[in-house]
Amino acid sequence: MMWNDYYSWGMPMIFGPLMMIAVIAICIGMMFFMLRGGMHRHGSGRDPLDILKERFARGDINQVEYEERKRLLQA
């Protein structure tokens, strides 16, 4: 085993630069993930009453369903 600057602990000199590239790639991947919304994309963050109004306006639910669900949401 060689004990000089090129082969410390038996690892080749290429290990350091490869680890540096891996860390940089992970950082870039994390930034890309966070800029695209991360895990918070699933929820819209809108008020449930606003969603109910939109569904009623589109005709997805009738007036009786709208009034009942509105009453439940406001309780």
C-alpha cells in the first residue's frame, strides 16, 4: 500500500472529484424540485367554500347539494 498524497487510505484520487460532482448534482436536483413546487403541489391552498362555489357555478352540483354542503362547511 502506498502512503503518499495520491493513495491515502487505499482510495484512488478520483474518489474526491466524483463525490464533489455527486453533491453538486444532488443540490441542483433539490433546487429544481423545490422550484417546481416540491411536495406541496397536491393541495391548491384554496378555501373549501370557494371550491364549492366554483362547483355550483359549473353545474357539478345542484342548489340543494350546494346549500347543504355550505351549511356543513360554515358549521
